[in-house]
Amino acid sequence: MTAKSLTIACRRAAIAAALAAITLSGAASAGSLMQEDRCVRIGSISGYSVIDDRNLVLRSGASSFFLVTTATRCAGLNFGVEIATSINGNQRICQPMNEFVIPDDGWRCRIASIQEVDSEEAAREIVEQREDD
């Protein structure tokens, strides 16, 4: 292989690597946009329903529902709930890191997961299925 053909091969490899990086970056961006659709915007929470002592359903806007599961049992959910977040303002929670459900008794219950669901009934079915497993 001559020096000229080696240079051309290196350029082709660099172009191929750059195209692959752009493609992967585009896929990651599309994944990020899809992930954002599954996030709860704190300011748009319009209500909640308690399923049991570890699960509740947040209503966001007119037709979005999110199943929130705490890391441990959280007594007192039926008597009022606040959500404490590690973020400021009208941000979104996609994957809980330092977020808590706080019942009226003031005990902090760490949120283990947030999952978008089609309805409150769908959330209840997921919780029942988890109990059966």
C-alpha cells in the first residue's frame, strides 16, 4: 500500500467514523426526546390517586398518568401528599434521583420509579401484576 492510498484509506475511515458518530448522536437525541415524553413536569401535576402504601398515580394535564412507586412502604399517603424534588421550578422528573413523596406526617419516602401509564386502571393492573410475581 502506498502512502497516497494509505492517506485515502485513513480519510475514508475518518469520514465513516464521523458519519457513525452523527448517526448515533441523532439516535441518542431521538431517544432523549422520546424519554422527555415520559417525564412528569412538576408544574403540570393536577392530582393523584393512592393505590397502596407504595404506589400512587399522578395525573398530569388532562390525559397523562404516571405510576409512582416508593422505595419502601409509605404510611399516610391517603391523607395528603407533597412531592419534594432535587430540582427547582417547573422542571421534569424522568428518572428519580433525589425525589420524595412526603405524606402529611412529614415522613419522606424516596421515589424508586416513575412510569408513564395509559390510565389509573392500567397503573392498578401493573401493581397487581407485581404483587403476583
